Amino acid sequence: MNPKKGRVFSGARPTGRQHLGNYLGAMKNYVALQQDYEAVYCVVDLHALTTLDTTQNLKSNTLDMVLDWLAAGMDPQKAIIFIQSHVPQVTELHTILSMVTQLGKLTDLPTFKEKVRQQPHNVNYGLVGYPVLMASDIVLYKADTVPVGVDQAPHIEFTREIVRSFNFRYNTTVLIEPQMKVTEFPKVLGIDGQQKMGKSLDNHIEMAATQEETQKRVMMMVTDPQRQRKSDPGNPDVCNVFTMHKIFSHPEEVASINKECRNAGIGCVDCKKIFAKNLNEKLMPFRDKRAEFEKNSDQVWDILSDGSRRARVIAEETMIEVRAAIGLP
């Protein structure tokens, strides 16, 4: 067995059934990383409270997301998969780290300013302290690697600053500065071909959707905006459907579509029909596996319970060191 490269941590808000953007941007990476790293993956339900107006669907959204995680190949034998709030040490560390964090730096973060624009009616204390809780998630498990998109880079650097501040103030090396591992996949556009795929914009394609639902959503996808008729030559380089073909279709078929589109040998409707067929075929094993897990949801909660137990062991070991470094009685 190859030695592990280190410990990786990542968390995701419980947003329910996952879409192609979630899979390509995060879940696929989670599955790959668990082969080479000690992997710690968290459902960050406390983070979700900073933006939710209601928690009515929090539990069901957690289950739906974890069903997708497991169906995609995240393995509880290879990774610790758990719920954030089930490890109370994270809120203890959050409080401690807030004492070495300057308020001005929190309010200067681009993501905070964006959230204020999005929800001016709900700029709560938790929203301001979100990056400190995120830092606590990472350092509590002594993760040395964090997979993120480029837009999250400021948060990882902020975490590193908090670690340095804590270690300097208490003359210790207890906390580890994590390294950022930038995910390779670029921004996944939604069916509008303009905005990042997301549920809030209703421009997403869920992985667990039925074949008919998938077909319907794919047929709504925007293609080459300059192409008005089938007889017009297209430009696959600016077509979001073709971008997805390159991921989910066979290379030979991708090459054929690329050629036929440019000389008007294939229209956008046929291009989307082919993509819908290929996407459904690719997702079939995922959907079958998900259905098996869904038949026994108690098993999923047991996986999360066991993951939380394992996470608490690591968390308490860290907190013993943190309390000692501070000198807490």
C-alpha cells in the first residue's frame, strides 16, 4: 500500500441533490483525492445557517447530498464523511480563533462583500465570522491540503494568516498552515451558457434526475448564439453543449460533432439530443447506485454517525493541544 500524501479536508453546504457543476467542480475531485490522501469530508450545516431563512429542508437536503456523494464513489472506508455540527469542538475552536482575528480583515474579504450584496436583509454575525469557522474546520483536523477553486483562494490564505497569528500569540506550532490544491476543472456553465451552474439560477442539471428530466433540461441548453439556422455553420469553441460533449461523449464522436457543426452537417437540436443520450448513459451507474443507497437511508445516517465519531477523535486530540498551548485551566 502506498503511503498517504497527507490529510485533505473539504466541506460543502447541504444543498440537496447535486448537479453536474457540483460533480465536475468538487465531487469528482473528492473521489480521486481519497485514493492518495487521508480524506476528511464534511457536510457544513453550520455554515448553511448563515444564509438560510428556514431550516425546514436541512435534514432532507443533507441526506440527498450525501446520497449523491456515495453514489459518485466517495467511500466511507477511505474517507471520513460526517456532519459539521456533530463535532462540537469546531465551535470551540471557532471561538478561540476569533480572538486572534481582526474584524477589518473579515469585512474586507470579497466573498463577504458579495454575500452582503446578495442578502442585505440578513447580514448576521455568523456571516461575518464565516471565514473563521471555515478556518476552524480545516485546522481542527490538521489538514495540510485543501482542494478549492480559484475563487476560494483568499479564504485559504486567510486561514493561513489565522494559524500564524495563533501560533505567534501562544508561542506554539500546534496549528498547521494548510496548502491550497487548486481544482483543475474550470467554471461549469449552466444551461443558459452564461452563468455558473447553480440551483439559485435554475440553470442546472441534477445528476439524480430521470432520463426524461435530463433530456428536457439538455434541450433547453443555449448553444452557439450566432447560429440562427441549421444551415448556418456553427462554432463549437463558443458552444456550452460542445464543452459538455468533450466531458461526457466518446472522443471519436466529439471529433465528428466538431467537424459537422463547423460545416453545418449537424444542427444544434441533433447535437443536444446526442449529448442527452450520452449523458444519461454516463449517469446510469451513478443513478443505480444511488437508488440502492436510497432504499436504506438508515445506512447513510449510520455512515455519517460513524464518520462524526471518527472526526471527534481527531478534533479532541487537536483541542487538547490548543487548550494546553493557550494555558486554559
